[in-house]
Amino acid sequence: APGTVHELTTEGTAHGGPVGVAESRQAAWVFWPARIEGRWRILGRHILGRKPQDTVTLSTPHADAIYTAAARSGDGRVVVSWSACSGGRFRVVARTFDGRDWRQPVAVSSDRRDAFRSAIAADGRGRTWIAWDAYQDGKYAVWGRQLKPELGPTEQISPRGRNCFVPAAACSEAGP
């Protein structure tokens, strides 16, 4: 049987591709970038029992935000990330939905290099990792770190000296 189709947004003048994550058989989140009043924002909409809830703005008002990624974290919560441009530098930022409220945004990438497209993966032991591509010294590299249960150190994942970008993340029970 065909599923239900919902109009996600009427806000904004342009939209990026949506990403979604299921919380359960009856609940999901959908996220997308939208250009509103001259700035790119990350919007989200909770779908509960086939009924779309109000649209929420997840990005901060002072930064343009693009390149969304989303996943269910190792502890079952929803995590969304994006690339935010503030002060002329792109950084990867993440937020977690605890089942009731959105936690404050967390800067995930370093402020020493521009960071763009992110990917999120979780294992079955409560741990969540995030990876992204970053540009420095004329090359792209893939970086990553543990996001949950606590923020771990940033490390370069791709081989040094090679152009590597647009990461994909996957985990087994043992980790990434």
C-alpha cells in the first residue's frame, strides 16, 4: 500500500534535499536546508503517527547552514548535523533530540580549517561517531570523532596528502 505524502515546508524560497531518520514505527524526523530572508537555515519537522508537527529551526540565526546529515544515535536519540558558516569559516555543528527537546548546538569540527559534508553512525553499545570533510592547504581530508556518549578527540581518518571528501560512516557492534 502506498504511504502518506506530506508537504514538509512552505517556508523559504529555495530548499536543499531532505534527510530523514526514524525514531520508531510511529515517529520520524525530517531535516532540510531552506533559504529564508537571505540566509540558509536548517529546518526540521517531527512526524508523529503520520501527523506532521510544527516546523522547527535548528540552526542559529547568525550563520548560514547547509549539508544536513541525520541518524539515530547509539543511545536511541536523534542526531542532526550540518555545516554552518560563521565569521567566514565553515564548521560542522550537531544537535541531539532527547525525545522531548533539542539540546544546544555543539561545534564538532575544528575552527582551524573549513569543514563541510558530515556523516553520522552509531553502534549498538551507545556510541555515536561523526565524520566530515575539511579543506586546508589546497586539499580535502576526512576527519572524525566520537560524538556520544562524550565528545572525543578530532582525528584525520583519510590518508595524509590525498584528496578525500564526502565521507560515509558505518559502524558494527565494535565501533566504526
